[in-house]
Amino acid sequence: MGTKTAVILAGGKGSRLHKFETIKPLVKVGGKPLVLWNIEYLQEFGVKKIYIVVDTNDTLTEQELLGSKHIKTSIVFIRRKKEDTSILDTFRTVSAAVKEPFFLTVCDIIFERNPYKYFLKKNLKQNTISVLISNNSAHNKFSGAQVKARVEAGKISTVGRNLPRTSSYEAGIYHFGEKTLAPFLRASKKKSDVLLEQYISKGGEVSPVLMPNDIWFDVNDPATLIRAELFVHDVLHNDSKQDTKPTARYKKLPKTFKFRYNKPLGFEITIKHGILDRIGEFEVIPHERYYSPHYIIVDKNILKLYGRPVLDQLRALGYRVNLIVVNPGEWSKSTKNYLSLAEKILASGIDKKSVIISIGGGVIKDLSGFLASTLYRGIGFISIPTTVLSQCDAAITLKQGVNGEGGKNLLGSYYPPIRILVDPAVLVTLGDRYVSDGLAECLKQAFAQDKNYFKFFDEYKGSIRNIDFLEKAITKSIQLKIPAFEKDFYEDNVALVYQYGHEVGHAVEFLSGYKIGHGEAVSIGMRVSAEVSRILGVASQKTVDNHIRLLSKYKLPVHVPSYISPEDIVNTLRYNKKFHGDSARLVLVKEIGSLWNSRGVYYVSCDSHILKKALTNCYAKEK
């Protein structure tokens, strides 16, 4: 093979992946950045020089790769100009640096085997662009590929984003002969993002290089990311092929000593209308912690409304309180942000009696709680929830955590707050969507825990933003939570009521790129769980209908989005700790107000085909 040069396009943040602001080349599959997978394919094939096109301000990719012991070939970084706004601009930047024949690939594809071996079977001409394509039709519909190609008479006759599925798919690897780049650029127009189509229309020759059976992924969205992760884990790492049965008999280890520690766990909950306006009248931070440094964590949306007023009142009492402001949204719960804040707090100073106070919704509570549980192996934590969702659910728990790259709350702890302050008066600032989103967690308890609570919601006729209504709903929700937590704070049996709808809900939330709110996703998850209950004969059709009716009344979604497939949801459940063997572990209701259980086991192991059948029934019917 004469070509010893390659170009990897590695620009963009990967917004469709919604990866907590991780730039696309550094998104990891199998613990390895996507761009590094592609570099290793090329250097294994014998390429001696690799140009990597990155964004103007991207220094992270360069830092990551220059420190990698796996890179043996020469790496040259090409920075896109600030004015480069299209793929054509990028090609022009490449043409200024690369004068020899080269392979062109993108940073976000991953293959079962080294894909470049297929080019060895092809006589690569200097006046031809060659494109690696896959005709594995069974896999291609799950590959994540965006552009398809049609082959006629041994040549690629058409490429585009809207060709029928029967056409072959591009695999994202191209070979540019020495005499092709200049005419390719002349044929291209800036307004199109499928430049090869224009080159073909102007008489340019494009030759297919067939990759017949290999599995590959174009990682452009959360669903494809999960598929690639599972493939790497199960196939490339051969984990699924290992014999899980022990080959020998083992004796139990003898006990020399046995340690037990029974310290009671608990926290105080205060529900008081208007308490945030008068927080300086109360002993919020315990007096014995008076001389320690403390931290308020709040997002930018809440800063002026509640963050600074609470800060000012506590400082007026003489407390040493620092303010940390983060961006709103799930991205703040990333491991990257957690580590950054941990280092910032440690550098500013804490001691064992320091307290972190969260003011905000569930994201801020989870992030703050996890920080408190891990700094100095545990400091004080106080939660002041400001949304319906956090006041009725997210804050009333011992569970703290941050999101991993593959889903929600993959890193976490069980850690009690000192106290929780619930002020229903703050809910007047919420929009309708956020009120409905939070009420989903209250409805969860109505469906799964208390039929009178269900009746309360069913009979209510007023505005969902009525503060008296919301205060009653939240107070009842907390009242129902406490006995279950006292019996089962690890949520292994009876407290699994709080996981109802969350299994599928978390998957939908992640696969939507967090465009769907947590409560909205749980609403969809409850509808799916009710459908599973009906299919298994656990619940009646009336129970399903009651779910649809009440969730719709409170303006919550009851259909799985059309862009999320049943297979993607099952894959995400398998990856995100919700699968045991080939079965999803689901919490189900047997009737309104009551969970199904068998001899104290409060979940059902649901086979994949049952779950997929239920999911299929939960898509909106086409009109």
C-alpha cells in the first residue's frame, strides 16, 4: 500500500451526543477516546503521518494524544479557522496542508476489525476517490450512519442522507488519490454537507471498497454510543464468552474477627411556607459547626432568586459561607464538573465540620450531596430544594450521585443530609412544564403506593400552579416516603416504590440527550411499566388506562418518542445497571395504589421480548 498519510476530522463538540460538554474526539467507548481508536487503526495499517483537524480552541485533544503511550506515528494538528463554518471550509484547510494521497476518516467511528485492510484488495487509482462501504444490511440500520451510498456497475452512483435502506451505507473512510482533491473542491458548494454527491454529479469517479460483514458504529447519538459500548464490552473484550461458573470447589474463608457498627441514620425535614425569606431566624447550620468554612452551591438560574439572599442572611449571622455557582442542567452532574468542584473546594479550605448547602433542583442536590459524601470522607450536607421535583422526590433521599458517560447516576453514594428545608413559596417562579415535570414523581407514589393520593389528584380541578395544592401534594409525598425509607433506605424491597417508572424513564431521558425532563421521562416509564404489568397479567387494562388518563391530565407525556427505538432502550437498561442476565429488573403495580410483590420481592425480571412488546405498544399511533 503506497498511501502513508491520513486525515482525521475531529472538530465539533458532538452536540447530538449531549456528552456533558465533552468534545466529540474525546468521547470514550470502552474507556478509550474515539479519536484514539481511529489513530490505532491507521498506525497498525502502516500509516506514517496523521493530520488531525480540530477546532480553533480545542487544546484538550492535543493534550490527550500527546501524552498517550499508544501513539507511535507522527501526529500533526490542523486547527480550523474561526471563520470555517462548513465541511467545505474544512476541506480547503486540509488541502493547504496535505499534498500527497491520503486516507480521510472521522473521529467518531469504531470497527470490529481494522477497516483499512479492505483497501489492500483494491487497486487505488490516483484520479479516483475510494469509499469504504458496508453491505451488512442486518447491522447497518443500527450502525448510526448518516449518509448512504448506492452502487451501480461497480461505481458509487449516488450518495445522500435520504436514500432507501436497501442502499449500502457509507462507513466514513475515504481514500483521495493524488489527482482528486482539487477537482473535488471545484465541484463542491458551501451550502451542502454531502460534498461527494456534488463531485459525482460533475463526473468525478467514486469507487466502492466493500466491507461485507464487519460490525461498525458511527457514534453520533446516545443510542449508538450505548450500542458501541455494549459491543466493545461483550465482543472485543470477550467478557460475554467467559465461563461464569467456578471450575473448582471453594471453601469459605475462616473468620478471625467480625466487625459491626450500628449507627442510626436520619435527617430532619422542615416544610414551612416562606422560610427562605426568614432563614436568618433559625439555626440552619448546627451551632457546633459555626467556626468552620461552609459552601452554598447554586446554579445561575437560582442565584439571584434564592442563592444570594440565603448567603447574605447566613453571613449576617457570622457564618463563613462561600458561594459556588454552576451552570444549570444535567451537564453540571458530570464527573468532570464534580472533580473540578472538589479540587476548588479543597483548595479554598474545609474541615470535618464544614457544610455544603445545595439550593436548587435535583441536579444541584445530587452534585452537592455527592461532593459532601466524598470530601474528607464525608462533611455536612443541607438541602434546600426549589422545584416540585426536588421537594417531593429528589431531595428526600439518601442517594447522591453524578452521571457517567453512559447514563444517569452511575457514580453515587448513600449519604444522609443534616436537614432538608422545603419552602413551597418558591414554586411560584416555576413555569408550567417544570411543575408538571415535578408532579410526575407525586403521581408515581399515587399509582404505586396510595390510592387515596391517586383520588386526590384525580378529583382536583384547579390550576397545577396553585400553591396550596402543591403544598398538599408535596407534604403528602414526603409523608408517604418516610415510613418506606425507615424500613428500606437502600431501596431493596418495599422502597422500590420510588423506582417505579424510573428504569425505562432514565433510559428515555438519556437517549433524548436530556431534552426530555426527568419527570416527563418517568411518566413515559410508568406508562411502559403499566403496559408490562398488563402483558404479564399482573394488572388490568383499566390500570393502564388510569395511567394514561391521569398523566395526560397533568400534561405529562405517555408515548415513547418515535426517534428512540425499543432496542435502544433495552441496550441502555443493560448498560445502566438495570439488567440481570437477559432480563430487565422492573418495578410493577398490580393495581392503583399497590406494588406487585411476591414474598417480599418487589421487582419482576422481565425478558427482553416482553419489554420490547410493551414498548412497541407505547408509541403514538400514526394518524
